[in-house]
Amino acid sequence: MKPQWTALSLLALALLFTSLMGRQAAIAQAEPTPNQLTTPQLIEAAQTRGDLSPVEADLLLAYALFEPGKLPETFQSGQPWDGTLPLLQLRAAMTKLPPSAARSQIETLVNAACSSSTSTLPNTIATARFFIEYGSIGGGLTINEYSASLETTWSKMVDDFGWAAPLSTRGDGRYHVRIDSLYNGLYGYVSSDGTYAGLVGDNPNTAWNEGDAYASCMVLNRDYSYSGFPSPPQPSMDATVAHEFNHSIQYGYGALTGSNAPDSIFIEGGASWVEDELFDSADDNYYFLWPTFSSSMGAYVGSPYAYWIVFRGLTEPFGTGTAGGGEQIMQDFWELISQNGADDLTALDQALQTAGTNLPDAYHAMAIAAHFLKPCGGGYLLPYCFEEASGYVAVKPGPAVHRTIAAPGSSVNGSIPNNYALNWVSLPADSGVYDVTLTNNSGSGQFRASLVCDTGSALTITPFPALVGGGQQGQAAAFDSTGCVSAAAIITNQEQAANNSDGYSLATSAAIPPGNERLYLPLVAKASAPITQLANGGFEDGRAIWQTFSTHNNPIIRAETAVSPHQGNWLAQLGGADDETTFIEQQVTVPAVAPYLHFWYWIESEDNCGFYYDVGRIVVNETAVVDTTDLCNQAMRGQWQSRSIDLSRYRGQTITIRFQVQTDNILSSSLFIDDVMFRETAVTPN
């Protein structure tokens, strides 16, 4: 029902609008519009300066979303933006405004989002899962292409990945979508107000009661050929559909409201991340790189859209665009938020733990990958590379380092916020051997550091032996930069505490102290009963079933080696030569009742530990690294050892399992494998 306007309220609104227009004309004369800011950012900046009152800013934002013809020219940025988060913020601010004609107008506009939005649309179409209203469509696209994109998104994200379907209050069970004439630069938005939307409470598509689940509707732009959009119309539309559909699911989880609502980087960065999961070739999110890596995840300052690359780095090692892969980590995160089970960082850490890692490890690996930006392949392996790194840097070169040490013997000072932020310090490359010392100059913080050398064909990583806490010092001795095309110290602050920055000093020295000794203890384990033997898992059928590769064409599955097989007469020997990449792989279906990959291994090596010069990995589907082993002399036991890898996230799925070894150009290593099988439970160390 429309509000009843009195003569007094109309006069007040007219006076407010006249004042607002006059004020903005004065602002336009005194201060040119920054081209890099979106319309909501321009409005926010004007309010921060005191040029707009809160009610004036809210009314302008409502105009930008629903009545762009009333938006003063000063705020007509044209820079692309997504309207869901601004609308969510407008909705929250609107409830705090005192009763007024302006508030009534904002409420009227917001409540019309799902039914009339900016105009009445003459056409409708019903697909299997969507009811779509539309008028004319521009940019060379058709209603069928919009419909197909929406259906593909639902099919992949809900049916294949298993995310809970979004909610709509339409009686036919379809989700409501409008294809409307939006202001230039506005991709679209999702609204939780108005017809077909609103508080539902319990989402019937989940196994728990959210208490604050919302039905919503989606509004898409009718013309993605606008010059402000960086991508062509089809990928712009596909990316928007995926992005906004993720917001619809977030509302259905009750995850955008209440005390446990996550920060904007999870809302918008997460939705931007989804674009690649659903439409891998759209690549519209490339144009919003790069985030401010030195700003902490727990209190981020910067565009939330750009943060998608961090989530990509955290999840890509577990598989992209596939059910149970990296998408499962983000799905688990949103479900924990939905259940009010943890705050942002804790929920993300728990989701990563379910996948077999944790937030400190995954974030540090992402920090390495995001600095070097190497495409995966050859010697560049996950989690220290990006599949599409070449595409990223082609659109926008990677961000600059935070500090630089030009020559051995020099040092730098810096600071890193806690709650997961990072600094990259460029180190002298191809400058011989030197020590690197990290000093925590604060009373808090947990600095994790690695020295990384890019040889031009691979990354070699030298981790500091321990975290460097408040007032502490750590050293990576005898870092050999010889042959490095580039080198850097990657420092992350993984302390989860009050938001503050912790200072550090990083110093290099040409001195070479004694080598860093590491102690490797043998694994004493209790084995569970085997449930499912892999085809030729004991290699007794020779080279059958397994696909093999060796850089030097060396035989891998062998009956004669320096090591006797664990059982039988055959085994697999990976490595065994310098500059060698070897692997064995086969396609398997992970048993639902026995998801633990179990095998026996034996290490022989001349190499030193702690540098990952020679490394063994287990890789799923050619990209997801699920286990890494340092092949080095101190890891040798002179006997067979057993190991179990949890592949629960792949239960019932057909995947490719690869055992892989990569060696450098000296001091070769071998990893012997035998008796590969699936077990019901993991081997538990005593």
C-alpha cells in the first residue's frame, strides 16, 4: 500500500530535495568527481566530508538503485558496481531514520524492488526454477540467454555442489527475477524486501533452523553493453547471475543479517569468487584486482570485490568448478555462519580444517602464490601457483612489494596487522648465500615467514623454523639465492587478537652459520583393516592400470630396485634422478565407507631437509594437492612406513589420484610406493 502524503510532508521533501540539489551543484564546482569511485562510494565520501546528512545520503543511494533520473550528476560515476551490499546497508540505515517524508520515500522505493523496481515490465517467462519479468533487452542478448544462465547457475550450485536453494515467497516455488533498466554501471542486486521477499525464519532447504533466513528476489541489468562494464555482454551477464545468485543463497542462509553477519569481503569477495566456479571463462572478476594484501582479513579496508583472489588462493588447491572441491570450503564457511557456529575467521579455519588444512597454512601458501603469480604447470605446483595467473596479470599487473632489500647486509622495517595480513619483502636474487633474520618489534603478533626463490622453472621455499611472536627473533640460515630469478621473504601475521599492527625488522647478512638441523621422528602407527584395494595397488600386475610419466623416460613401476617391495615383487620408484618429474596416476572411485587413501612408502635421499628441494606430493584431479612430503636425508628411516590421507570430501566421487615427485639438479631423492588401498579409518599414530 502506498503511503499517504500530506501537503506538509510533500513540502518538506521538496525543500530537502531542492537543498540537496543546490548543495551538490556547489560541491561539483569546488571538487571534481574522482573517476575511480563508484556511485555509492561518491555518496559515502560526501557524507564523510559533511557535505551530506545521513538522510540525504540514504535518499541519494535509493535514487541510484531505483530512480537514477533523480540522481544529481555529481554522483553519476558510471563505474561498475553491485547493488546488493549497498541495498543491505540502506535497509539497515533506513530503520534508524526518524519518521519523515524522505524516509517514507526510501521505504517505498526499497519495498518495490521485487515487484516494480524502476518500471513496470510487460513480459514474463517461467523456466524450471525461475519466474522472470522483462522488457526490451539490449547488448545483443536475448531472454533465452538470460534464462539459460540462470538455470545453469542453479543446476551447478544447488544440484551439483549442494548449496541450499535460495528462498522466494512466490506460490509456484520459482525464484523471482527482474531484468530491468538499471543505472549505468549497476550490474544488478538482490533484495530481501517487498513482494516475493521477506523474513521466512527457517529455510526448509537446510537441516537446521536459521531463525533469520530471508526470501529474496534478483534484479539484473537489461543491457550489459554499457561501456563502463569491462567485459563483453555475455560474460558480464553470466558473472552477474552467478554473483547475485550467491547473494540469494546468502540471504537464504540468514547469513547477511543478525549479529553473526560476516564482513563485506566475505559477502562480496565470496560472491565474486563464485563467478569463476560457475562460469570459468567469464573472467569479469579479473578487472577488480588487486586487494590490499597488507590490510587484515579480520578488519579489511579496501574494495571487498577484489578480495575474491584470496579465497581463490585458499580453495584452488582442492579443485575448481567441481563438487567437493574448493567450493566445499566456502559452502562449509557459509553453513557455519548460517548456524551461528563461529565468527568469520574461525568459520573459515574450520572449513579449511575439514578439507585437510587450516587457515594459517592456507593463507601463507596463498601469500606466496599471490606474490609470484605463476601459472600452474611444469615446476610451478599448487598451492603456490594459480591456474589462471597469466590471465590475471594480462588484465592488471600484480601489486608491488611492500619493502625491498637491494643487497645482502641490508635491512628494512615494516608492520603487519594481525588477523591475517601480509608483507612481501624483495630479497637480493642471485647474490650468493646469506642469512635472513626476522625480529618482531612488538609485544604481540605471530609472524610466519618463508624465503622463496623463483628459479625461472620452479619455486623453492625455505620456511623459518618457527613462528616469531612478540619480542622474539627468528632466523633462516644460509639462504642460497644463487640462480634465483627473483627472491622474496613472505611474511604473514596469523595472530587472531585485537585489531592492531605489529612491527618487524628483516635483516640480511652474508655470514653462513651452521646448517639448520631438523629432527624427524619415525611414525609408529596402528593400521585399520583394508576395505578396498586399488586396481593393481600392489603393482603385482606390472605396469597395468597406472598411467606413468618420467621427464627422463625412466621406468617407474619396477621389479628390481635397491629397495625390496613392501610385499610381492613390484613397487613404484618416483624420482631417482636429478631434474626429474615423475608420477603415477589412476582414476578411482572413493568408497563412501572407506575414504582414507592408505599406502606404504620408503624415502632414500642425499638432499638436505627443510628446503623442499626434492618433494613428493599426492594430487587429486591434477590440481588439488592433498599431501606434501619433504624428501631429504633426515626423513630416511631405512624401512617401510605407512601413511593415510583423508579423502572424505571425495566420497563416492570418481577422481584421479596422482603420486608425484619433483627433484632439483643435485642430490637426488627417491620415493618408493607400495600397497596402495582405501581403508575405513586413518592410521592413528601411537
